[in-house]
Amino acid sequence: MAYRSSGAGYADVAAHYRRLIADGKLEPGDTLPSVDDIRQQFDVSAKTVSRALKVLKEEGLAASRGGLGTVVTERPRIAPASGAARVDRVRRGGPNYAPGETSTGHTAMLRSCADPVIARRLDVEPHDEIVIRRRVFRQDGIPKVIGIEFIHPRVLAVVSDLLKQGPRGPVHWHLEYERATGKKIHGSPELRAGRHATRGELGLLEIELPDADVAVPVLVTHVVYHDEDGPVEVMEDVYRPGLWHEASA
């Protein structure tokens, strides 16, 4: 990917490779360009490149590997990208899935909205019917995140296959909606909270517990998406215990 700017600093260089790693264009084990190649690409000094690579190493994104140079690292305790980060990645032309990532348990339903928080954020009355889509994201086969979309029913008039069971395809429904309506969808800042997992969530994450009640804390994130007419979706991610979560960019 070409990128030249005589005004680039070390943070710009680091951000460029951080984004390539997040988008899966640089995978674990891939070698980054040499210091000289990066220096020429960005028209910066070798010191600037070295400082950028140091940042990537401190973030755990890259490591020195002797004669190989600097390579992208494996990060098994980092959660897969959040739903919001995934939407952003697809908008940038990146893939739906990161390297080693898959999803299972795709379900779609039209259900009463029993959660007052979701109802308020979607601007519907409690127990109004909404579209709910759910899937489990796996990294190298291990369930890491439960992704749930609570979608305003008015979206069904535009994207009619939201209730389709299984994967919908490579194009996110946000993009289909925007093309059909001409209305841009914008996301709120990501909200985070901790709570105890339900038995159902632990089952989806394949975490076995003894018969006695055991409280298992999980991280939950919410992003609310709006168009000019109001909220269209609340996106929720429930993270497997023990994972670090990276905030969406």
C-alpha cells in the first residue's frame, strides 16, 4: 500500500502498520518491510522508523526475530475485533474476518424487546418486536466473543433478509441500507461495562461450570448506530473471561 508524506512522524508510521495488522493485511508471522524500505516509503528518517517500530513492539503487535527482521506477533489473549471495529474494517475495504477467525451459531429472530436498556437505546417501547441477530466469533476454533445485533424493525423494510438464518454474506447490512436509502449510518462511542455472564452465554462460550451457582464476570460493550431518522441498531459484544479488549479506533 503506497503512502508517502514528507510530514509523517513516527506515530503516523506506527498507525499505518497498526491498521494493516487490524485489517488482516499483515498476519501473525508476516515480516514488516525493512527500516530502509519504510524510510523511503514515508520519506522519513531511520530514527523515525525505529521509533515507530518500537511503539508497535511495546503494543505487542510486532517483535524482532533475528535475521527475519520485525514480524507481526500472535496475541492469543487479545479478543477478536469488536463488532464496531469489524464494521469499520469492512467500510475500509478490509475482510469480514481477521486471520484465524471464524463465526458459528448464526441465528436471526423477530422477538419482543424485554431489555429496557436496549429498548431505550433503540427508541422503541418495551416489548415491541425487534430484529435480533447473534453469532459466536472464534479465534483458532475457540469461542471468544458473542456478537449480538439488536436492530430497529424499520430496517426490515429496506434490508428484507435480516431474518435469514446463517451468514448473510460479505457485505454488511449497514452498507446495503445506506446504498438503498442514501442515509449515512453513524456509530456512537463504544460503551463498556462488566456484569455476570448468564448460563446461556457461558454455554455459547463453551465454559463449563459446576452445578453450584458460580458468578463469572464478563466484559460487555455497546455501540448505538443512528441514521438521520433515529437509532437503527444496538450492537453488543460479550467477551470470554480472561481476554484483554482493545478499544475501537
